[in-house]
Amino acid sequence: MKKTLFGLLLIGLAAGTMISCGDDDTTAYDNYTPVSPSDDDDSQTSIPDTLDISITWSGSEVVLAGDSASVCSVQGADVTVRSTSSRFLRFTLSGTTTDGSLLVYSLKKYGIILNGVSITNPDGPAINNQCGKSLYVTLADGTENTLTDGVSYSEQTFSQKGTFFSEGQIYFEGIGSLTINANAKNGLASDDYIIISGGTINVNVDDTGSNGIKVNDGFTIEDGKLTVVVKADGARGIKCDAKVNILGGETVITTKGDCLIETVDGVKDTASAAGIKCDSLFLMTAGKLTINSSGDGGKGINCADTVKFAGGTLVANTTGDNDEGKPKAVKGDKGIIVSGGSFTATCNKSKALDNGSDSEVYTDWVTIIGTPSYTSFEKRKVIIKYE
């Protein structure tokens, strides 16, 4: 049975001993265990007192309903929420605006239902969550939702890091769709962590923008479909300062940019584009992940720690030149370990795998656990499959 917003809220409540609602959950996130409560069990679906508020955009106008706590203010088509309420606020967003936004300040976790909404903000994020606690986003059944920023942001006193930005962690669920278009910065950004448990999410970043998904404290996809396309030089489909978990779902990432070259104080710095760039462990246990990187020096997976592939299907393909940077399909600075699933890494201009080894023996570039049903090792293409 599909999850609901209530089910996702329970993830936060049931795992409360593991996940803090504070601003820095890096350690807690590393111990996070997904919980899937049944919708049939009433004892598991009780949540705190909920206030439902609907926000409907119609061009330059906004219609509010249900705001009995008077937490919303409207200026033009820009909606600002300021809440100190202990109630669980649940906002349903619908309608269309080409010059609007949603900015939220809340002391408590809250939820958003995207119910067929299209928000374009020409001078900043379409949705900006300034709450450092959990944000539960439901993509309503059968709906198409779109968020778009402008080519430049107006100066503000608060953070604006992407078309959809959150100070706190974000949980996505539902079976609707969300398209995020970024023209100036990141598409989806969180200063905490992001967990995707359902829905169809498409992130498109123009060459004037930055990364597809930028997250500080960890990224997980459990279910759903995620497509990310980034065009800027040095841009990453997913840029994570902590751990990346691919536990299910279907993810397709495309990077088109070349290396980003900057010179600071006479020192040249080269940053290559990458499908996934993470500073901690990369772990994949299920699902499907396809990465295509076509720019100079581009990489599929670029991990500062260990790449652990234990299941699912991975296809990482890099076709870019090596004029300014060395392209790699899978790079794990502390090792590449394969123990299950279907693993394919291809690189047209350089070696497919890089685990830091200087060996010219291809099998030294990866640690294989167990007995694969098929292996094929070449310098520029490595295939490992388990039954």
C-alpha cells in the first residue's frame, strides 16, 4: 500500500531516537533506518493536531483557505509563513504563478502537498524553507508540479541556495511528479539531508546554474524515479558533503559540462563535472542508477571515501575528453568494492575505475566479494554481474 504524508511523518516520529530535529543531523543520519508503517494500522497513523491550509495561486493573486492561526501573509504572489505553533501545519499548494514564491519560517516540522502547482520566482527560490526541522513533501496522486527560479536572485538576509531550498531535512513521497528548473543556482538544495521515498522528480539545471541536487548531511533514494540533467561546467548531478545511499528506485543522471577552471592567487584549480560527487561513503544495494557524463574530464561517481556496490544495476558511462581533467566512470579514493548486482563502468578516454591504485592490472582497481556470474575487465570498460 502506498505511503502517505502520515506515513512519512511517522518515519520521523518512530525514528526519533535516531533522527534529531536539530540543524545538524550528520551523525544521526548515518544511523538512519527507513520505517514503512502500514496505513491499515490506526495505532501507527496518529499524528499531532494538524492544521490544513490551502494556498492557491492565480497569476499575481493568491487565495488562502484554512489559515485559522493567521500564519500566512501575502504580498503580490509571494507568500510568507511565520509559525510558532505546536500544531503540525500541512500546506496544500495549487495553481499557477509566474512571479510568486513560498517562504516558510516555522519552529516545528511541517508538510507540503504539491497538488498541481506551478511556481516561477524570477528573483529567487520558488520554495524556500527556513525551518531547520523536517519538511515532508507529498506529490499528490496524478498531479504535475513545476518549480522554476530566475537567472539571478535578489539580495536577501536569508539563505537562497536553489530553486527549492531547505535549511532542514526533506522527505519526498507520493506518486505525482515534480519538475524543478534551475537557472541561477542549484535545483534542489538542503543544508541537512534528503530522502526520496516515491514520486517522479525531474531536476533540470541550465548552464547558468550549478548542481542538480546539493545536500550537506546525506542523500538517500529508497523508491520513485529521479532524473537529473546539469549543463554547467564543473556541475554535479548530486553533490553531497556526506553519505549517498541508493537503496531502490530508478535514477538517471546526465552531466554535460566540461571542467570548471579557476585561478586563485596564481593557483589553478580544476573541478570536473560528475554524476554523483560525495565526500563520504557511496552505498548502493538496490534499484537502478544510470549516469552519463559527456564533458571534458567528467566522472560518473566521484567519491572521496569508499564506493560500495552490493546490489541493483549500475551503468556509469563517461564519454568526455581528457584535455583538462581525467574522466573516470567510477572513482573511490578509499576503494571500490563490488559484492552483488550488475555493475558496468565505461570510459572512452581513460581507465574506467580509479581506486587510487597505480597498478596496471585491471583487477587491482576493484575488490570483488563473492563469485560473480560474469566478469569482463578492460582498461576502459569493466562489467561485473551476479546472478
